Amino acid sequence: MGGFRERILVETEIERGRAVSVLGITCLMLLFFLGSVALTSSSSF
């Protein structure tokens, strides 16, 4: 039964890491999008 609990812990760690990576990628994409919008708007003025 101990191995089963360890497997659950490992799976939760993997899921947490995946969620963190997805959040990081989303934040990077948002920053890149905002930066490009700011560049285009500043160059148009």
C-alpha cells in the first residue's frame, strides 16, 4: 500500500509541474503580446 501512496504523490508532483509550466508559458505569451502591441502602437504615433 505504501507504493500506491508514493505513486499518487509522484503523479500530483507531475501534475503540479505541468500546471506551473503551462502558467509560465501563458504569462510569457501574454508579455510578448503586450510588448508587441506596445511597440506597434508607439511606432504608429
